Amino acid sequence: MTVKVANVEDLYTWQVRLLFDPTILECTGAWYPDDHVFAGKVTAPIEPVIDNTAGYILFGNSLVGAVPGVNVTVGSLMQASFNAKSVGISPLSFKLTGMWRTFLLNSDGDFIDFEVLPGLVEVVSHIPPSVNDVAIVAVVPSATEVYAGWPVNITVVVQNNGEETVTFTVSAYYNTSLIGTQTVYGLSPAENATLIFVWDTRGLQPCTSYIIMAEASALPDETNIDNNIFIDGSVKLKMLGDVNGDGIIDYLDINAIAVAFGSTPGKPRWNPELDLNLDNFIDMKDMYIVAKNFGKTCS
């Protein structure tokens, strides 16, 4: 929760006493946001008084010295966080009379007239599902390390958490660059669909890790869009020939090719990471690639 002010001239000191229903809410903290109205100026900050029995927060701040007050078009005074304790509605209102009331002072110490806009918090037993709600539930690359130039399959699983059959698009990205977009047609409620995107890594920089993400397009009246995006993690692109991925092509990589020499898929010594030319046979053509790039490093 943020308390803001608008259209205030010569603001030098402020005090807020915010009231809430302690049977509904519990305040867990109050603080000055980084962009508060006195940010960057010399102030007299205080620790907030939080009373979760009576249900109030008392907080304030002031400039220091013979300086003019600040003029605020729109600015933040404070922020606070709450835990929900029980189902119900709690007003968020400002105490305007008596001791420890809410006020604004100018640089002459005079009260600044203001109007307040109170709020409220409703605590419910559960959040009802949106009529339309699609979600990305999984993003799985076929490898977490791959040679630059090799394709990577990105498996994306989407689910319809809403109440209507829907059609929408799904896009996959590496960092902020688009891998591709596919359309999911007529996905029924509670059903999911699996999409495969092929990421072409040709031309990309080796020795670099790329973030993999998928995003489903928002549907009309879809209120829960946080689950429309899913970030998997990263895929590292290796130099072709850096078999063990340690950032240098050296005798360790040559030895790995030598150990698997003559193997094919299904054989005990077969390792697809060593089939550098993708011909399903580990031979001297693969050794040539390592030898040709011998000594290259990520640095």
C-alpha cells in the first residue's frame, strides 16, 4: 500500500496516521519508498509506530534546516505491507482529528489544507477463477549446453485454467529475441497442449548463456496474466569442439574424441556431443574440427 500526495506546494513536514481493522489485517512493516517526496534531501526520518491491536500506523518525515519545502505534483510519502488475517473488509482511512492525526506542514510551520481519498481492502476466502485464463506451465529446452549453430528444441506446455474454450498464440524467446510464434486452437477448459519450437542458434555468439522464455497472448477479460509468462532458465552456447564446455579447446577435448572414436548411436562409447559434424559416426572428421579449433578460448 502506498500513500501519495498530489498538487502540494511548499511541503516541509508530513505525518500520517492510517487506520485499519486489526481483525482483518495485520501490518507487517512501513517504510519510505526510494522515490519518496523528500528523496535526496536532508531529512529527519523516524521509525514507524505500528499497533496491530488498535489498528493503526503512525509515520512521518520532515526536511531539516532553513530550506524551502518541496512542490509535489504527484509523489509518495510512505509504503506499508499487510498480511490478511481473516475474511472481511477493512477500511484504510486517515485519522484527521485529535492527537497523532494526519497533517501536512509548509516551511513556515503552517498546516496545509488537503482532502483525503480513503481506501479499503477486501479479504476473500479464495480468488475466483477468471472466465478466461491461459497459463504457460512448462518451458523445457532439449539441452542446457549446446554448440553454437546447433538447433535446440524448446518444448512449451500451455494450459487452459479458465471456463471457456479458447484460441490464443504462444511465443518463445531467447533473451528478448523471438524464436517463433504458434497458435493454439480451441483449447478446452482444464486441457493442456504441448508445442515444440526449434531455436536456430546459427550466427549467435558462443561462450554466451541465453535466457529462454515463453509467453501466451492475453485473452479478452483475462485478469490473471502473471502466469502467461514462463522463464525456464538459460541455455549456454559452446564453441564447436569445446566438448566438455570448460571454455577452452584443448587436449581434454581431443582425448574425448579419441576415447569415443569409431562409435555410432547405440554403442557403449557413443556420445552425441562428440559427433561434431552430425553424421552419426565419430571419426577423424570430428577430430579434425577439434584440432582445427585447438587453443581457442572463451576469453
